[in-house]
Amino acid sequence: MKRMHLLLLGLAIFCSPLFSQEALLLFRSNANLPLLLAMDEIMYIRQDDSLQTIALKDSVVIIETPLSEIDSLIFAKSESLKNFQYICLDCPDDNHPHIIDMGLPSGTKWACCNISASFPEDYGGHYAWGETAKKSDYRTGTYQYASMDDENGWWYDEMDGHYYTYNNIGNDIGGTSYDVAHVKWGRSWRMPTFEQILELYDYSKKKWINQNGINGFRVEGFNGGVLFLPAGGCFMDESLNGKGEEGHYWSSSTNPNDEASVYGLMITSRGWGWGNCYRCYGRSVRAVCP
């Protein structure tokens, strides 16, 4: 049935009116090796009983793929693919970030690397909760959403000798101007809720490993999707603590019983844990999208 479907698509390549428009061909092999081609780049596409051949114009490039490895051929107008991103089970190339499907019941997809990271093992940036820029000093007195209040403040900063109150910027900052994932990457990227972190834990296999010289957790979904969470440590004051031994990741969800803390994830060689962390400290962010 799959081969018959692909043969019909092959006929559509030559008959479709999209050929006369600015359109793109999306070719995916095993849902993990995507190829996006402008239609005007293609000289011809030929398909026999077992092989698809794509020849490109103005070059000697010929792409041959067994039909058994082809998942889909999709046509779309160029405009609709302007912000297109592939959904993969693992990183197919070095053009990060990729959207990784972990087979979660909610349908949530995870990014392959941290915010401000260039590849999965890169620690990326450390951010105070609600802030969207990196800095060198992470404490209450330097936190953008803490106000000095020596008369009524609860939170004392030993570095500057003042008391502070924490400003309310929302119980869930995902997708807002306070969300560094959404601000940096746009589209539908956002910080994960605490529930999404728990879901990832419940529906995956996890192992502490050293990947390309970096310690962290390899997380494998029950569908074969794979993530790597590096142990990038946590910034407190001017010190990065636990690098290579611990990983600290924000959620978008506050602790409703404590104005100064937020739920988050901590990973070590001993396993996963979660709990509260003061908003002013610098943690890693791993983005999700619907």
C-alpha cells in the first residue's frame, strides 16, 4: 500500500499545477533525514519499482533513495514554508535547534539543545527566571524583577546589605515577553511547564553518560526520540557551581506558595530531582513547542 501511494505521488509530480507556482518539495526519509528543495532547482524526478531519483539543475547532483525508506512527499507554497522546521527523532544535521518528537502523550516536542547553545552538548546560556539576557552576577540585588524595600522586604542580599520584595510577573511566563525561549527563538517555542518536565520524566528512559566529553543525561522516548541534557551547573552570585556534575533547568511555573521561587529540574549522576529554586539564580533553559 505504501508503494502504491508513492507511485501516485510520483505521477502528481508531473501533473500538479504547483509546478507553475513558487513551490517546494519536502522529501523525508525515515522521518529523520529531511530534504527541502525549491521546485525550480529540480531538473527531473523519476521513480521505478524500488528507487526514486531526483536530479538537480545546473549540477551533477543526483539523489537516489529506495522507496522503502521514503515516508512522505509533500507539496506546499513557498510562503507557507517560510518558517518551516522539521520534526525529528534525533538531530539529522548540524543546523540546530531541531524539534525532537519524544512520543509524549500531550504531543509536546522538545528542542535538541539549550537556549543560546550551538549543539546538544553546549551548556548554552544561564538565565535568571523571567530575564532574557545573560549576565555575570546572579543574586536578588541584581535581579530585574526584585524591588529594594528595606522596610517591608523579606529577602536580604548580603552583597549589598538591602532587603527586597519579588515582583509578580505571572504564574506561568511561557510564551510571554519574560520567556527567554520565546524571545530568543520565537515561533511557538517556549519554556516548559513543570507538568511538561514531569511528563518527559514519566515517558522516557534516562541514563547519565559522557557525550563528546560532556556529562549529562541521555533521554530516550518510547518512540525512539533522543535528547541530551548537559550538566551545565547553576550560577549563584558570580560563581558557576556544579558544572559537569549538575544540570539545573527552569520551568515556566512559579511556586504559588513562595513569591521568590520557581519549580525546576535538577539532574546529577544520581538521577533526576525537582523542586524550588530562587528566581534570581542563573539556570539553563530547554525549550518546548506544541
